[in-house]
Amino acid sequence: MATAKSKTAKKPKAKKKPGPKASRVKAGRAKAGRAKAGPTKAGMSDDAILAKTGRTWAQWVKTLDELGARALSHTELAHTVASKFKLPGWWAQGVTVGYERMTGKRALHQSNGGFVANVSKTMTASAKKLFGILDDEKARKALLKKAVNFSTRTPAKTLRFAWTDTERVIIAFYEKAKDKAQIVVQHEKLAHADDVQKAKKFWQDVVARIEKIATR
């Protein structure tokens, strides 16, 4: 009588655990996916604020709400953030402004004196050369389509001037490397949020023309 051959049940293959490299790649992809979302309503990404302060925006909102921050003025809140959480001035202001935006106390691009438009660009030219273009009265008038008088003039560093009776402009120049510098424009005290994009478009055009002059 034939004996049936016994079949040995095959054990399922154990899944290989990802090595350190694979884990880093996966984590990197996850982080990249978050970064694609860009700045939050606070004006800065979660990754950036977490890296510098140890908290995400949701955590900051929860923490500061527990301290009664919604009832504090901007100055009171900035002081609280700096002193209680031991953050340097710039990051204390960043957390304060971000919190105010997240909770509806402040609109994006809004500062204490109105709204602000910022434009910056790094160019293949020295700070001295970029400064010189705007320091020349004839070239400046052609670029800005109006005459302005400097209230502050620090060669190769800073220009400050009134744009209107209420609006102010600061243009800063930062040396990055040999024959490479960054120009940063800050147009302050704009009356309305809608003015921000108009001002940004204007200064982007001005900066582009400065670059064209500096690199020709």
C-alpha cells in the first residue's frame, strides 16, 4: 500500500528590516514631502521653526494659549517668549509674529506699523557695485521713476528713504563672496494687504534692472 508523501508547510519569509541607509532615505523623503508645503499661515514652515525652537507651530499655539497669550500685546508676548523660553531676539519675534498670524491677531506681511513687502536677490556683483548704482542720482531716478532723498546712507551697506509721507524703504547690501552680493529691499508701512503684492512686483522689476546694469 502506497504511503502518501507528507508535505512540509513552507514558512512565510520574514520581511527584511530596512537598514540604516534605507531608513534615512525614507525619513528624508518624508521630510521633503513636508517641505514642499512651504511656509504655513505663520509665514514660516514647521520644519524651520521646529529646528530652531524645538516646537512646531501647532505646539507653539497650544503652549502660548495655555499662558493666556491671546490677551497679551505684541510687546508683552515677545518679552514672554524671549524670557520664558530663552529664545534669542530674532526667533522670539518670529514665534510671536507667527503665533499672531496663526491665531488671527495679525495678517500675513503685517507689522506693527502696517504691511511690509520684502524682495531679495543674490547677484554676481559686489555690494559696492550694487550700492553705487542706486547711489547715483541719475541712475536711481531712472530706476525708481521718482526722486528720493536718503535719510540714511552707509556705503556698500544700507540706504533708507521715504517713499511717501507714510511709507519707508530700506535697501540693504550683503557681501556673500568675491563679486557676489545680495540686495534686500524692505518696503514698510503699506496701508493695506493688497498693497504688498503691488510693491513686491515693483521692487522685483527694479532689482532685475539693477542686476542687468551690474552684470552687463
